[in-house]
Amino acid sequence: MNELLNELKWRGLLKDIANKEYLTEIVENKSKFYIGVDPTADSIHVGHFLSLNLANILNNHGLKPVLVIGGFTGMIGDPSGRNSEREVIDSSKMQHNIESITKQLSFLSKKLNMKDVEIFDNNNIYHEMNIVELFQKYGKLMNINNMLNKEAVKNRIEKGISYTEFSYQLFQAIDYFYLFKNKDVKLQIGGSDQWGNITAGIDLIKKINGADTKVSGLTINLLTDENGNKIGKTQGIPMWIDKNKTSAYALFQYFLNLNDETAKKLLARATLINEKDFNNILNLHEENPKIKNIQNELAKRFITNVHSEDDYKNAFELSKILFEEKYNEINKNHELFLNMVESIKNDNHSLMELLIKNNKIDSKRVFREFLNQNAIKINGVVVENENYVLNDDDFINNKYSFINIGKKNKLLIVK
């Protein structure tokens, strides 16, 4: 067990352990553990992947993962880490999300060479349970004072919390009991905001099965960016694992633009880099921070893991081409990665009118200011005429143009 805990510690993952006295036996017996994923979308994002990588780390120490998709609890809504009520997802959309994430988790667990993985939808626990059984068998064992004292609930009491979200901890506790009883799961893993839900499950198991029941729980530190926001989004937009929703190029840019401290944490927690290599990367980075060794190593390992090595190479090459403004070097391989957030469609108006119409520039005055500073470029070529209209020659491969507005704002215009 010490080997596992030491790894979790150097990666900066380990937060709290419930029933630590049982954890050694659970690890030594290579028992089953579970991690939950709520299907609030049809793909997991970078933040969710941290849980899957954690499962991979535990799996490498011999424990067997049960990846629980919250098909039922996702409809309830977890109040943890939120200031307001979650929007209710309709059943047809939820079913689509469940099917998509099941396929995604299956693909990723195989790609990561995880062993003995089971994917389980917790709808299977509740589809035949009636309301009377719920309250008589489980509700009577949940102490309301304990439920009110859970951090996720206490944080929401003043602002208001519905009975639906208040009851979430009951259902997650039932999940743990069911998995313990039917699948011999003895350990639950979650972020530090899940501590209350995890301990509620342990309490329920002990009340039903006996106080000496050997089950445990382990929480990991939540990873946030420099603004205190959970990792996995940029400007409020999730960085999805599905390449049809977020391209490898967009992922590459996301990692490359992380600050050093966040990138360092993510490299340790979202990849299987060993401690020696990790420290070597940190040392290289300190020697020349401008090269961004940490960010590049993170991007390489992450994109290769969730997509492929070719995807990473093309994203890297495309990033270099765009940075150096060598747009004509873009080939068909690179086109797959031009899933840029900022893109608009050409409408044969002047470039100035096109940018103003699409709210990329505030006014003609602002456009002219950029123009006078030689800060408007088409495919790296400075625009001098305020009435300039994009023509066929401006579209690379007869498909798209890159517009620079100032030093940092790059826009893709599609023909």
C-alpha cells in the first residue's frame, strides 16, 4: 500500500482516506474500486480524464476498476462544487450521453491498456426499485443531521437547495452499497468535493452489513487553474476528449497556454509519467522556461493517449506553421485539426464589414486603427486597404483564410 500512497503523494493527488485501517488489506488483496462519471454531456473532458487516469494508476497497482456511469444520479444532479441547481437533462438526451460515454470509456480503457475494467450504468440499480423500498430500506438509515452537515449541502443551504439535489448523497450511498454487495467493490475514489458522498456510502454499508465491514474511501485534490476554476475548460468552453468536439490542435493550444504551475500539476495527474522523468522535465523547464518543456510534454503525452501519436504530430506541426505564419505549408493532414473556436463564414463583403458584422471588431474606427498599425493580416500578409474584399487567392486550398487582428487574435474565415 505504501508504494501506491507514495505515488499518489508525489503526483499531488492524495487528500483524505476514510477507514485507512482497511486500505492496506484492500490494496494487498487487489480488490475492486469504483469511480463515478456523471453523463451530463456525450463526452468526457480534460477534467474528467483525471479520474480515468487515477483509475489507471490504481489499476497498475493491481486494483480492479469499476467505472460507474451515473445514468440515474446524473438525472438527480450532484450539488457538490456548485452554487446553483443543475439543469434537468431529458431522458432521451441522457440515454444518448450514456451510450456515447460508455463507448468512449471502453475505447480509452483499452487504449490505456487497463486490465479487468468493468463499465456499469447505475440505472441498473434503480430501474426496478419502488419508492416504498427506497424509503423503508435505505431512507430510514440516513440521518438527516448528518446529511445537513455534509459540506456540499451546507454550502448551498443559504442560497437554497432542492430536495432533489439534497437527496443526491442518499443515492450515491446506495450506489456504493449495491456495488459492495453485488460486485465486491471495497473502495470508492473521488475528488475532495465527494468526501461527504463517500462517507455517506461507507456509513450505509456499515449500518446494513455491520460496523466492522472492511470498506474504504479515498479522495484526491481537485485541480484548479490560477483563477480557482476546475481544470478542463478554456474561456468557459470544455476541452472535450472527443476529437469531433475538440480537435487535437485545440487541445494542443490549451495545454501550451497553461501557466507553469497548472501544467506541472496536470502533467503529474493526467499522465503516467514516472517521478524521475517528471523531475527531469521540471529541470529542463527551469533552464529555459520560454521553450515550455512542461506544456509540450503534457500535450504530447495527453494527445497521444486519448487520440494518437499522429494526431499529436500534426497538431504540433500545425501550431508551428500558424505561429510562424507559414500558412501555405498546411496540408490535408493538418486540415483535420482546424477546429478552431474562432471561425466565421465569408459573405463577399469587405473584410472590415465582415469583421464588424460578426462582432470581431467593434467599429470602423477600431478597424482603421489596426490597419494603420499594420496589424490586420491575411495569411500573414499585411492588409493596407480598408475596403479590401477577400478573393479566391486568399483561400488556402480554396477553403480558408487566416486573419490576424493584432498580435494575439487569430481568426479562421471559411469560404
